[in-house]
Amino acid sequence: MAHPYTRLPARSFWRTAVAEPDPQDIHDLWSPKFPIGHDDPVVTAGSCFARHIGRALLAEGMHWYDAELPPPGLTAAEQDKRGYRRFSFRTGNIYTAAALRQWVAWALDEEKPPEELWGAQGAFLDPYRPTIEPGGFASAEQALAARTVTLGAIRTALTRAHCLVFTLGLTEAWWDTAHGTVLPLCPGTAGGTFDATRHVLRNHTVAEVADDLRAVLDLARSVNSRLRMVLTVSPVPLTATATGRHALVATTHSKSVLRAAAGQLADELDHVDYFPSYEIVTGLPYRAMHYEPNLRTVTPDGVAFVMRHFFAATTGRPLRTGPTVPQPHPTVGAEEQWCDDVILDYYGPGQVPPAR
């Protein structure tokens, strides 16, 4: 009597699916659960790796929905420096599921954001996106008004989108126990003052990440029942860990938790899918070929390779060769601008922290 393994396709076996093909020819890594049409509004958010997705969608002729357009008169470089056109709204990088839940709850008036700001050399920083305005805002009123605009953009994006693509980046997060809120960076790094009695590190579990993502979906689908979510996990390792573990061990733990939570939700819910950008970059067949020498920054070719897999699956066409989106080679300054947590590297042994 035949057993189930006799009927499995080649993609189900490590030898035929992974070991034997050229790494560039490995295909069928993703079978989308639901279609994403060229005209379907797609909203993107997440860690710094997620900033590539909107640009790639536009280059492919798809409908990347940008709900918070930059003011007129800014150059492309100025727009990027001020956090426009990176994601579908000007939140800056959203590294954790808890932070996404917080932004969505604020945008949909389920919770009220604190009005406390950080002072910095006569300017004001928003603790929940401290790097979004170079040099800070001129006044507290300006900072809070700008946040109100972003919350409105999130609300509009969630109401109109057909699909939300969210890239999970971290499990470690600093919580402000005075307000019960999660911060994108440790106070005292990119702004603010660290208070050990107030600021507490939490390393989120699989259950906590999954619960936060379910809360996001429940809130978002309460205003848009057709919304679907594609989850990804960023292949960018941790810059630093505050857990006391070796950075390699902490990175493996964090990414494993995020991958497990994303996979669990994709298995449970028909309107959630998982796209394997993490595996496409970090998988054994690729032998770190898609990383810069720092083994952290994903190369432009690596980003293009990930997006070719995405579009091959969503369009049904064969996996293409060659770049999908022209990407500038990242410099150290550019990486700092895109990935806020890179600032933590300056606090390592032998480094000089930047002036704030």
C-alpha cells in the first residue's frame, strides 16, 4: 500500500528541492493563500528591511498605497530623511508586533497616546518615533500635530487597503512602565533619558507576538473586513542585545520566535499568509551571499532576489533572473538612516557614541 511520501512533489524533499538545484534556481518557495492583484491597494510597515517592499511594488506596477504623502518642495533625499515614502505612513520603523498593535490602537481611537515628549537641545522628539524629524520638532505642539497626521494616515490606510504586508524585526523591546507603552528604541540612545525604574526590557514570547498580531487584525478588520495580511520576518540580525546572551544566540532566538508566531497565525487564519523573505536570505543554500561584509546589511542583489520570488508567486510567472528594483549600494550613513537600531553599535566596546 502506498504511503503519503510516494505522492509528494520534488519541492517536498531536501535533496531535490534544496541540495541539488543551483541556489538561484530554487523556486516554489511560496504559494500565496490569496491573490494580490495589480490594482489592490497594498500597505507596508515594519522593520527597516520592509522599506524595500513599497518601492518594489511600485516598480512592478502594483498599487503600493502611501497614505501620508510628503509636503511639496522636498527632494527625494529630504523625503527619505524625514521618513516619507518608506512605509505607507510616517511611523518610522516598527520593529515589534507590540508596537504595531499600539499604533493601530491609537489610530482607531481604542487607546490614547501619551503627550509626553523628549527634549533635545531646544527641540522636541516623539518618543515613539524619535528619529523621524532630523533635529527634532520646533515645538511640542508641532510634534503632537505631526503625530495626529500620521495616526489619521494609518486609519485611512487600514480602511482602504486590501492587503497589509508587515515585516517583523525584533522581539526585544523597551517598555515605558509609566504609560504602559512600548518604545522603538531604548531611551538614552537616540533621545530621551534612560530610567531603570521606569524603562524595562521585555523579550516577547511566541504567544505574545501572536496575540499582538491577532489584536492588530481584529482592530483593522473592524473598519475593513476585506483586509488581509502577509507577514514576513526580517533577515537583518540584531545590532545589539540587552538580554546578556551572545548576539548570535539572541538573534537566532528572536528570529525563531517571530517565525514561529508568523507561521502559527498563517496556519490558523485564512486571511493571514507568510512570505519567506527570512529563509530566502538566511537559508543554507545561499551561504550568506546576500549579506554585506558586516553580515547584517542585505545587499541590493539580495533584496531584488527576495522580491523576484514574491512577484513570481503573486503573478504565476517563472522566477526571473536579474534585479527587480535598482537599489543604491548602502553606505554606513544610509543604514543608520534606515535602521534606527544601528545606533546601538556605537555603544559597543571601542566605539564613540554619537553626540545627541
